[in-house]
Amino acid sequence: MKPLAALFGRRARLRWLHLIIGGALLMPYFLVGTVLVGMAGGGEQLFSSVPAQLAAFALALPMAAVTGFFALVRPLSVATARALCGVPPALLADGPARTRQARVRTAGWYTLHLALGGIISGATLALPPFAVAVIALPFFAGLRETWLLDGPEALREPWALALAPFAGLAMLLALALAAAVAGEVLAQRAPVLLGPTPEDRLAAAERRAADLAVRNRLARELHDSVGHALSAVTLQAGAARRVLDRDPEFVREALTAIEETTRRTVGELDSVLGLLRQDAEPDEEGTAYGPGLDALGGLLAHCGVPVTYEREGGPEDPGVVDPVVAREAYRIVQEGLSNALRHGGGDAASPVRLLIAVRERERELEIVMENPLGERPAVARPGGGRGLRGIAERAVLLGGRAEAGPYDGVWRLTARLPLAMPRTGATGTADRAEGRG
């Protein structure tokens, strides 16, 4: 059964169809070739002369090769090869052929496909009717009189007529074998001629890196906004529960803070999830992922811990601080407040000092946050401990730096970010900070 499956199975039939498509694609070039041969003096015997037909076929192939240099030929060829040749999709390239090497390979594939397809298609059209007639010779006297009237005498012998059906079947099997071999040749050559070039692999790696950067970016945004909100809400709800019977005013204030925190976080969460749903990109200002320094007032008012906020320079002036830097600074402050809530002393009364300063001479935005040491884990918490690492990643992506640790009896977080970044293209610092590459 395996030999028959190799000749007539589903894969063999699909590859045969692929070859017939190649023959159909060859026909316009072949017709032009026949015109050229006819103009050269072979017009009278063009359709009955085998040499003239071979000459037209030979002229058609170079014309087909020229067509193969067009960029869009490769995606069309790849689509048919994946669907009909049984080639694993990962072995074939995606997208148009952009480089010279890719176009040369595509032209080679296109020419090979049309050449083999033309041969198999011609045989498929001509051989089966002839083979069926040979099989029917012993059974139809009229057919014998027509076919064998001027043929060799030996073909009229009884033994020749007895072998005619087997000869016809052999012709059909030979055609199927030729189609299977040609299909296998194309399937073997497809990864070589239609596979990714080094430039294609580099482009694919860059796309994967860009996608990974976007996912990491969204993960940091969700961690910072939702993690801060949950920490603040948990602490405020716990404090309100402890004084529920004796301090209704504090409970009212805590519930108000919880409401404001959750409302703001839902808005940020909806913005980030909207990017995931719509496969959107950040806008030119880089604000599509979250708020900037101008939103610090609402964050500090409902963060669940008293904050002493000091400013130096004009950090909220959009003309001074790059919007991307302002957004990252907001997230750094938000994560610092989350850490203060988790580890800063065990209750909502632990004070936090925040300083944001614009050093225009140094072209630097400085963030300093201090809070009581409290009890900090020596190692990362299971499922957590990403906050300080995320702060460091944000700072480095912007070309700055961040550090955190005990200092003079308090826990100090310091981040220094550039006020502006050079726009260096798809692989530059600004685009990496946006999560685009």
C-alpha cells in the first residue's frame, strides 16, 4: 500500500496539482515563445514539430525567470508550496523578497516550478487518453483498424494485443511516478530556494525582539499600576477595618481613597488592555501607556501613605521634560510608593519624603524617595520582588540609572533620568523605552 500511497495518496495528488498550476503559469510564456519561433521561420510546422515546441519551451523559461525577480512572487510561491507541497511552514520565508539574494532564489524556484509543471502538465493532458486507447485495443475492432492500419505488422499479432492493456497501465503508472518524483524535487528544493535568507532571519529576530519588548513593557505597566493600587487598597481597607467602630471619619476617608485609587487604576488598566486588544502602538508623545508627572497630584493624594512632596525646577513643564521620561518617572514614583506601603513600617502612617528635581545644567531629572526602613525581605518574595528590578530597567532603557537601599536610617530610592533622549530610529533608546524595538 505504501508505493500506491506515494503515487496516488493525498500528498501526491496535491503535489500533482501544484505541478499542473506550474504548467498553467507557463502557458503565457510558452505562447510568446511559439510566436518567436514562428517568426523565425517555423510557423508552418509549429504545432506538429517537436523541435519547434522544444524551442518555444526553451524560450519560455528565461522569460519566467525574469518574472521571478518581482518581490511579490515569493509570497505567492510560498503560499502554494505550503498548501500543496507538504513543506513545513517554518522552513519557508514570509513576506516579499527584498534582497538580491532572495530574489535570485525566488527566480530559480519559479523557473523550476514552471519547467517541471510544464512537462508534467503536457504529459497529463496527452498521455492518459493515449494509454486508455491502448488498453481498449483488444476489445474494439474498429479501434484496431483505425490505429493499426498503417502500423507495424507485429502490433496486430495476438500476443501484442494481449499485452496492450498492461502497456497502457504501465504508461499511467509511469506518469504518476514522474509526477511524484517531480513533486518530491520541488518539495526538497523549496526550503533552499524559498527559505529565509540571513537578512530574513535577522528581520524575524528583530520582530520577535520588538514583540517581546512590547510584552515586557505592558507587563511592567500592569505590575506598577495594578500592584500599587492593590497595595494601597489593601492597607487602607485593613486600617479602616481596625477603627471601624471608633473612628467613622477615618473610615470614610479610607473608603474615599479606595474609590479614587480603583477608579484611576481601572482607567490605566483599560488603556493598557486596549493596546492588547487593538494591537496598537504608543503615540508620538509616548503617553499611550500611562500618565506623566502632571498626574502625580492624584497619585499622592490617594496613595494610602502621607507624602511630603518637594519640587525643584519645573518637572511638570512639558517643554522641559520629555513626555516619555515624565511617564517613566510617574511609574517609578508609583512603584516606590508601593514598596513603601509594603515594607515601610507596617501602617499607613509611615511618612514618605519625595523630591523631584530638574537639573537643567546636568540635563537630568532626579527622583529621591525616602521612607522608614521597616522590615524588608532579604530575598525576593514568591511571585513578587519585581518592583526594584522594574525601576532599574526603566531607568536603564532611558539612559539613566537607579539605586535603592538603606541610607542614614531610612530606605532611599534614587533615580536619575535624562530630560530628553535622542530619537535614533527603530533600534534607538527612545523606541526601546516605548517598547517598539
